[in-house]
Amino acid sequence: MRRALVAGNWKMNGTTESIQQLLDGLVTGCQAGNSEVLVCPPSIYLAQVASRLATTDITWGAQNVSQHASGAYTGEVSPAMLVDLGCQYVIVGHSERRALYAESDVLVAEKFSAALAAGVKPILCVGETLEEREQGATLDVIQRQLQAVVSYAGIADFADAVVAYEPVWAIGTGKTATAEQAQEVHQAIRAQLAEADSGIAAGCRIVYGGSVNAGNAAELFAKPDVDGGLVGGASLKANEFITICQAAGEEQTV
Ligand code: 13P
């Protein structure tokens, strides 16, 4: 049984005040349910989030991490610092970091391993651009991005990792992959993991991201290989995010 995960990626949004309001809304509205609920604020607000959520069932994580353990890396945040602030998860390889900060498959793999070595679970994002989809290259792109991490880290590391399928063309665009499109890719991801280890593949959560909202979440989460969501814009609104979490809680994946 895979427990569904709904993660809010707040990206570079929020102030001390707006985050406090959002957290208050989430704490009030989130019932301890079947799904795991996670928020990923900007790192500078992690201490605030940790303090507000410490006695709740909601967990928190980061949006990025350094591949290095410590030292002269101005502006970076180490895996151990995330552990220090109680982070259970960190997003690695988000398409915005791949595209805007030139993060390569190898760098993403290094971050994935560094996070796990410190005790933080990576949420590995993979996804194709619109151009790649139109060329029919979707599954090739996903396979390359995933294989880079499997080869570098080893399949055993996926026992404590999450994979997020985030088609680039669906991020922040209001265009969602259909439930069928998502299922096709999620199934391919699981099959690829299964080639290395079927037990780990069966247990690994694969979540969908890309314009998930209160209206489309239930249909997406109903697919057998969609184990929850990585939610951007809709995670900034407490009520909408709670509705998405409820949709995941009702969908027990097997
Ligand atoms: P949106 O939900 O805003 O499309 O963002 C998705 C995303 O990038 C989550 O990591």
C-alpha cells in the first residue's frame, strides 16, 4: 500500500505574514487523513513553518538543496541544515531549476544522493517540454532523467524517495495533463524502476505536478500509478490545497 502524498511547492512566494495565515488555514482545515500532507516554503521561512507545524500532522520540506555538505558555497543550503530544521523532504530537479539554473541530470543526481545521505527524502522531478512531447519524445526524456539518478545513486535509494512527474508544459499554465496522459508516464516510470527492483518500484510513490487544482485532483489521483500531487499555485490557497489533500485521502492507492 502506498500512502498518497500531497506536497505544496510554494516556489518564491510569501511573506512572514502571509505564510502565517496560510499555515493557520492549513492547520485548521487539514484533518489527519490517509494522505501525507507536505509544504515546501522558501528556505528562509523554514524555521517559521517548522515552529507552526511542529505539533501537527503536516510535514515540511525544502525546494532545493546543495550537493555539498558544508563550506564556501555562498548562498547555498546544505542537506544537514534541512535536517536541522526538521525537513523530511526536499524537491530536487524541478524543471524551473533545470531550465533557469542549468541544473544537469548529473547535478540533480548528486543532490538526490546528498539529501538521502543526510536523511532527507528527495522528491525527484522529471518531465518533458511541450516540444519534446510534440516530437513524441516524452518517454525517452523521462527515461533519461530517471536513469541518470538510478545509475548514480542506485535503485536502493528509491526506497526513501518520491518521483514527481511534472510535464513542463503543464506547470503554471493552467493546462493539466489528462489523467490518462499522467497514468501512461507514471506507469512507464514504475516499469523502469521495476527493471532494477520490482519491490522498490511497487513501493515508490510517483506524484503528478502541473496545474493540479481542486477541480482536477480527484480524477488524476484516481489513476492506479498516481500516488498524489506536487502542487504549485493552488497550494498557496489554504482552502483549495485542503480540497486537493482530501481528494488524495479518499484515493487509497494499492
Ligand atoms: P503549478 O501547480 O502552479 O502548475 O506548479 C506545479 C509545480 O511546478 C509544482 O512543483
